[in-house]
Amino acid sequence: MEVLGLIATILIVLSMCFKNIKIIRFINLIGSICFVIYGLYIGALYTWIANLILIFVQVYYLIKIYKEDKNK
């Protein structure tokens, strides 16, 4: 399960290497999902709660971005 925590960390860091906000948010979303699973598995309450909140934030902004793109 440590591998999942490592993958989550890599994804979060990797997401910051892009310029396209859609790619940043999508990769960050996947990393946050991994962190929620990892946090639940190891019993790290604040890790999974913080990342669960981030999942909702990322999904909200991704939907907003896609709606704006659709209206253009």
C-alpha cells in the first residue's frame, strides 16, 4: 500500500509541471483519489479528509472549465 502513497505523491507533484489548468486539475484529482484510499488504509484521518475536500474542489472546477469551453 506504500506504493499507492508514492504514486499519489508523484501525481500531485507531476500535476504542477503542466501549464494547462485542465491537465493540472485532472492529474491532481487522480492523486487526491489515491491519497484518500491510502489515508483510509493507514488510518490517517486528516490525510483522507483533506484530499476528499480537494476531490470536490477539483471536480467543481473541472466541470466549470468544461462548461465554459462548451459555451465558446
